[in-house]
Amino acid sequence: MAGDAGSGDVGADDTGSDNPGRVRVALDARAYDILAAPDLLDRAGALMAPILRRPQTVIVTDQTVADLYLSRLEASLDQAGIAHSAIILPPGESTKSFGHLNDVMDRLFDIPIERATSLIALGGGVIGDLTGFAAAVALRGIDFVQIPTTLLAQVDSSVGGKTAINVAAGKNLVGAFHQPRLVLADLSVLDTLPERELKSGYAEVVKYGLIGDRDFFEWLEGKGGSLLAGDMSARRHAVTESCEAKARIVAEDEREGGRRALLNLGHTFGHALESATGYGATLLHGEAVAIGMAMAFRLSTRMGLCPGQDTERTEAHLRSLGLATRLSDVPDVNWDAEDLIARMATDKKVADGKLTFILTRSIGDAFITRDVPRETLAAAMAEEITR
């Protein structure tokens, strides 16, 4: 699907001469395009105009992103004759809360909005998730556009329609499935990402190779360093390949009744790690996923499912690009095996009281299971803490 204009409303010639990656998320009447190219932000208004029900938008962003990119987005909307207001929130995972959702809703109705108004999520995964959820519930559902500004959001959270906020019991436990109308992944904005944020997003890129595309994983072994160093061709390929993989799965299983759960490789562990560290700067989401993926491979090998050399190869690649793969890589945290297992038990993927794990038979061959014996998990977690 990458590079194919498909049958969407965004025309094939609208994206300029940069040969953008283009992925179609095939969901019948709710289908939409993902575009990936440099400098899409400056053309956002023209790209959005054909899919807006009314030329009225509200941009939701955070202060960090607003300082960098809000004026450019507003200028592109002005050029396209699209009215706009802006809601600027604090940066950070704590913004994905009922309190900030309530603030957004109050400000939307003060503007005021109509059912034909569209929201624009300008930011990383926190802003995308919160804005998408606001769009899902405002006036029983309005349109929204994703303009993800982090690598993690461009390859994962902006695609597929999962929207949510966090609560005390866990991450993303209150939310809705609500698809965007368009995703604009401006690759040039990645140049302003802190190195740690870029590497955090890279973990989600690697995930797509590990769950179902060994060739892509091998490409990343050769090109991952170039991607992180700023090679635009490598970034475009990685983003479009990742989005294409996710789009295929979402089209088959939009509401995660089956195969879509593969996208959670490393997340059962990772979400527990994030919860234990307070969803703060101690451990970013992608960092938790990287450790979680390595833990999933090690558990798979422990259970005799995956060759040890594939587990070692996966860990070696993540570590070669500066990502943590072990609990001991996270400084100043006293991990507790039973506590982590208890946190996993609050995961939204629990079914019939059983934890859902994504395990592996090899690199590129992941599968879903609820058949991990409690004693096996307990022994594995105890070993992880002392590793």
C-alpha cells in the first residue's frame, strides 16, 4: 500500500515532488490516507481542505510543540481559507487525564464547535490520544486529523483509531476507537526531537519487523543507525513500512478482537513497567516497549518456543542503537516481581482472568497466547529482576 494513492480524497498530486510515502487504511467509508514526507506541515491546510466537512478547525497541541510548529500550521490553514483556534496544553504523559480532557471539552464548547468542526492533533502520542478521544465523545463524535510530531506517534499511535486517557488503575484504560480522517507525518519535524525521544520511537519501528517481517528487521539492522542520524530516505521507508504493516492489521481487525493484538508485542510487560515508574521521565513509552520486547523474547526462549540466537539478535540490535533491554538498565528503580505481575493483571487485554502475551517463534513470527503458566511467569520475572 505504501506509495499508492488509493481511492481516497487526498489527490495523488497534492503532496508535491518529494515522492511521499502513502498508505491507505482500508476501512470502507472510514478509510483514510497516511502521508509521510518532509515539510508536510506547510501544506497541511491544502491537504486537509478536501476532507473537512466545514472549514473550521481546532488545533490541540502542547506548549513544547506549539513553540516549534503552531505558527507554521496556522499559516498553512490561513492559506487554505480554513478557520482555526488553538488549545495549548502542558507537555507530558500526565496530560492524558480526565482533568485535561475536561479542560479541552470546556474550551471546545466555549469556541463553540459544531458537528462539522474538525479537531487537529498536533503533537506526539499524548496529544494524539487525548485529542482523538475528545473528538470521539464531543457531540457524540466529530472528525479529527492527526499531525504526529514524534517518530513513535508517526509509526504507531496516530494510526488505527485507538484513543484514550490514563487513569490510576493503568494506562489507556478509558478510551474509544475513533479513526482520524487523515494522518500527515511530516518527517522533517523529527529533526527537532531529542535523541532520547527519537530512540524511544524507534522501538515501535523495530516491533513491526519482529512481529511479522523478518526482512524489514534485517533492513533495520543495516539502516537503523542512518534513520536515527537523520537520513530522510531511511526515515521515509521506515515510517511507510511501519504504517503499511499496521494498516493491514487494522483493516483486518479494527477493534482488536484477534490479530491486532500482535501490535502489542512488548506492551504487556512495558505498560507494567511504565505504571511502576509513574508514567514519567524515568521510562518513556518506547523505552518500556523495548525492554518489554526483549522480555517477551526471553520468555519465549525460556518456554522453548523461540531459538536463543533470535532472542540474542533482537536484544543486540536494540542495544546497538542505545535502547535498554533489561530492568537493570533503568537506574534507581527497585523492581518487585509480584508487583509487576499485579500491574499486568490490570491490563485491558486480560481475558477470562488470563494475561494476554505476544510471544515469538522467531524474528518475524509472533503469536498471541493466554497459556503462560503462572509459575513460569513468576520465575521469569524473578530472573528478569536479577539479570
